[in-house]
Amino acid sequence: MLDPVDRSFAGLTVRCARVLLSPWSRLSLLVLVLACAGAAVLVYEPQKLVAAGWPELSGAAAWALFSVAYGLCTAAFVPRPLLNLAAGALFGSQLGLPAAMAGTVLGGAIAFGLGRFLGQEALRPLLRGRLLTAADGQLSKHGFRSMMVIRLFPGVPFQAANYCAAISRMRWGPYLLATALGTIPNTAAYVVAGSEAGSPTSPAFLVSMGFIVLTGAAAAVVAWRKRHRLRPAPTPQPPTEDPADRVPEPVA
């Protein structure tokens, strides 16, 4: 039999485990991880290492290392356009696009996993309001279709979409498939632009930059036209009674 000291120690261990594994403790860990990642990006600027200080590797090893570095940098809030340009400059358009796509899916999976396992349980009860409830319903019920639209729309930040999807009830499969397919057009445009950066007057560079500008302008127009949906619905006011419509009370 366990003595009282052993029982108290076991009880303390169980209570500590419950506290550490509670939803708000995991959310605090997520905030800490994201803050450290953002601070590391500001201090070390890994996007410069990826673009300029690339190790002397070649072949499949260089491709794989870049894809992993791309995914980690994306999860650490490095802007994807910079990494896509670096992929084109380092590997050209034919090898740079699959490297960038592999890194995109990896970075999206990292962010989705962090948000799902560390933040979902604590944040879901806070989803109140018409806009948040509607967004959660769309992502939860129509995961693949909704994420495809988000990925194809260049105005939605990549990391914001990742964590919104993680907090919803979207499954892993539709999320990863929509991320892989929906980011191809914009990623390809940046990779081609990076591969042709040395000849800015080439047709490929001009076409890719034109695509980037046009999609950005289209996203801005759509966001401006749909801005009214972000406003809260007006509170209905009770109708005012007209004195002329009052029914006279009978005289006793």
C-alpha cells in the first residue's frame, strides 16, 4: 500500500498535469511559441539566409533543405512572397515551384497543428458574434471549398487563414489539399518573377508581375465592395406609436 506521502505526491502530480494540459495553459504556450518565432525573425532575419547565404549544396539535398527552411520560415511569419522569390532565384522556375509548394504545405501544416492542439479548445468558446460565427460555420461545414477560396484570394494573410482554420472544425485532409492547390497560381507567379529577376524586360517576368498586380488589385476591389458585410447588423428599434392611432378608452 502507498503511504500518505506517496499518495499526496501522486495527487500533486495529477493536479500539475491537469494544469499544464488545460486549454488555457496550452493557449499560453502557443502565444509564447509564436512570440519567440516572431522575435527570432526580427533578430536573425532568416529570409536573408535563405536568399543570400544559402549553403553550398546541390541536387536533391539542396531542394529538400530549402523546402524545410521555407516551411519553418513561413510558420515563423516570414512573408511567403519573399520566400517564393528566393525559390525562383535559387532553383529557377521548374524546380523552384515544387520547392516553394512543398514548403508552403509544410508551413501550413505546422501552423494548423499548433493552432489545433494548443489553441482550439480554449478559443472555440470565444467565437461569438455574427461574423465570427459565420466564418466558423463556413470553415467547419465547407472546409475544402472555403479554404480554396481563401487561398486563391491574395488579400487574406497566409498565417491568419491557417489559425482560423485550426480553430474551426475543419479536417486535416481538406485543409492540406486546398492549401496545396489554392496557392499554386500566386506562388508560381512569384517564383517565375524571382527566376527572371536578372532580366526584368523578359516576357516571363512581365507576365508574372502583371499577374501579381492584377490579382492584388482584384482582391482590393472585392474587399472594398464587400466591406459592408464586416459591419454589425443594425439593432432593430421598436416602432413608435402615433397618438392618432390610439383607440379611445370607453367612458365608464
